[in-house]
Amino acid sequence: MTLGINRRSFLRLGMAAGAASFVPRWTFPQATQPAPPTDRLAQMRAAGATTPIKTTKLYNNIWLLQGAGGNMVVQSGKDGILLIDSSFATAVPHIREAIAAVSSDAPHALINTHWHVDHVDGNEGMHAAGFQVVAHEKTKTRLSRPSEIKLFHMSIPAYPAGAIPTLTFATSLSHKHNGDMVELVHYDPAHTDTDIYIHFQNADVLHCGDIFFNGFYPFIDEGTGGSIGGTIAAARKSLALAGDKTKVIPGHGPLGDKTALKKYTDMLSSVRDKVAALKQTGATEQEVLARKPTADLDADWANGGSPDMFVGIVYRTV
Ligand SMILES: [Zn+2]
Ligand SMILES: [Zn+2]
């Protein structure tokens, strides 16, 4: 690939990209060659069709759902079901089953954490099932037109009307729902320019979307406003909201807490500082990659893959 990464790490990066994201490696399609660019979306959707959803209870009426795409959350109650993120279109039957297994309440709203395909692709199906779609206004804009993620040679057509958010906001939205105060707040551009967090204040559950990849180097979408500095600022903003008992949900990876988010934020800062220092000396991206600035962190964060994609993003956006 253009960054000189091997096939194995490319697949891994495709996963971290929120491409097939938190699919365990062994469930990711193992072609002998990387799929042609046009097939990447189909490949991710194929994973959505076959990956089962794991449900974890977080609170009396709140559950974490983990499948092929980004982590989802369900809140149930008499005001209707709130769902955060919709994974891939092909996962919609699995999501509906997982919701039905924990609640018979009526559908109410689906909230998108940001515009990426592994968080919104099921919008149309969930909307058809009765959920209105709520997101930041730029998520609506981005889903309404074709978009691309150049790093993955991935083109995403404009979504049909049924997938487009029906209620949007610019800065924040507070909503009393099922006895909890639910806060939706836009981060300044971080992983993309559409990221929001969702905080269930009484239950003390915080969904950070792709601001937080729990346990591995993140993908940051430099093509739609993302940067390492913005991601660090957003991670710190999230950290400021978290108490010792807060359940902190990452976009990808296992359920987290304040300690895990702090460790992640420290890692981001450390890589940013090292790469920025090298860049300031005039080193090119290839030279910085060759210096392996994350060598001391890779055992904990590279997850068996290559750190090069992440270091490249840091270099280009620092
Ligand atoms: Zn994602
Ligand atoms: Zn994302």
C-alpha cells in the first residue's frame, strides 16, 4: 500500500478504521490479496452480516451492543428505545434481535456518534423500524453526499433519504429520556468534524464514539477534519466528564473506564510529542516512520500490527 504496510497490517488497519473495526481478526475476510478498493465496503458489510452481537448490561435499562461496526448502546423505557449508532446495514437484523432480547419498548431515536460507515450504515434499516435519526448537523451533510476515506481507497455513495438524520444540532442537545438526562455534545474537530459524545448523566454512562479506541492506536480521519491535536483535546474533554465509576464506551474495543481513557490520552500525547519533535527537525514522514517513534508503546497499543498508519496520520496532522 502507499504507506508500505503489509497485507496483515492493512487488514488490521482496515479494521481499526472503523472499517470492519472491532471484528475479531479471525472473523475478518482473509483474502489472499487485499480486496480491490471498490470491494472494501462490501467486505465490511459481509462482516456485518456474519458477526454476532454481544450484549452487556451496563445499568438497569442500558446495554452495550458489540458487533461488526462501532460499539452501540441501547437505553430502554416508557419513552421508547434510544440506540446509539447502527453498525452496518447488514447487521440490522442482528441489532433488532439484540434489542428485542432486552426490551419490548417502542423504538424512539437512533443517535449517530459521527458520520463513518461502521456507525451509520444501519441507519436506513433502523429508521424503517421506527427510529428517528439524530446527529450533528455535519453528519447529515456528509451522509447526504458521496464521501471517501482516501487512506483506505474507500468511496461511499450518498446515503438514501431514509438513512439521513432527521434531527440535527450544532453544539449540544439535552433530552430527558426514560428518567435520565441525556446530553449530546459536539466535540471540536477531532476524529472527524462530526463527532459527538452522548452522556447518560444519572446512569453515568458516557459514549465517546471514535474519540476513544480502547487499547489500540486509532484511525483519525484527516480527510474530514480529524487531527491528532483535536483527538487529544476531545479525549481530554471526555476525561473531564468521567468519574471513577463512569462507564466509558469507546467507538471500538472493550468497555472502558476513566483509567483506560486516561492511559489512552497519555499514549496519544506521547506519540504526538515524539512525532512533533522529529518533524520539527525537518524529518520527512518516511524518516520519522523509520525512526520508529512508538517502539516503546507498540507492545501495548499496536495490537500485533504495524503502528505506521497511526504515526503517518500524526505526522501529517500535528
Ligand atoms: Zn469507527
Ligand atoms: Zn470513525
